[in-house]
Amino acid sequence: MTPLRRVAFTIGAGLALVRPAAAQAGHFPWRAGDKPPTLVGFWLGQRLDSARKALTGPVKTETLGRAPTMVFSYSTADNSLSVFGTSPGGVAIITVRRRDLAALDRVRVGDRCADVLKRWGKPSRSDAVVAMWIAGKWAVSARCDARGIVSELSVGNLA
């Protein structure tokens, strides 16, 4: 083999090895049919009264709509954790706004949004502020602030 062919072969083999690694980078860890992750000990579908009792300290309660589909929002006094849902359906959305509360696949509030995109890849849907990765009937979302930092992580059911 000539030196030129050896270099070409080495480059080609190197590119072939790099391509699978690049394809694995940026992979959202959940798929349709997977069970949604728990967040701060709460899970989608959890009984709403059970979720409310699990919140410690002062809790703000807000409602939207009328029974039987009234939506309840329970938030900690500092708004670092919110749980939304209905009595018949249970917890529908869990949101954290403080780094020390939870991580989803090692992603936390306070991480750089660019790092989340590198980790999970292109979101299923996004706008200038919120990126959403859909896994069948539920999704994970990350809200980014003006500095490009994750300010909010949520797990929620899709309507």
C-alpha cells in the first residue's frame, strides 16, 4: 500500500469510527411508550391530594375552570416547585425552578441550554424560549432565560 493510500485509508477509517459516536450524541433518553420519569418524588398521574400533601412548607393554591375538570396548581412559597393537575386525572405537570431540587437525565436548572441540546439533541418542538422533547403521550420541556441558562424543567402530559 502506498503512503498516500495508507493516509486515505486511515482518514476513511477514522471518519467511519467517528460517525457512530456523533450519531449517539444528542439522544433524548426516553421514547414513546416509556414510563415518564419522576421529578422531585412526584409522578404523572399521581393522585392530586397525595401530591398536595407531599409538598412541604407553605403552599400557594390556584384554580382554573370549574368542576369536574378544574385545574389545580400547587406551588411552594418561593415558586421553586409547582404541581398542576385535575382531581380525576391526577398530576399532569411537574415543574422545578431550582437547581438543587432535581435532575432529569443529569440535566438541571442552571445548566447551559446549549449543553442540554448537545445532550438530548434537537427538540421535538421549540420556540425562542422553550424546548420540548416528546415521548409519546408525555414530554419534557426546558425553559431558557435570556442568558441561555435553563430556568425551568418540566415533565408533563400532552393534551
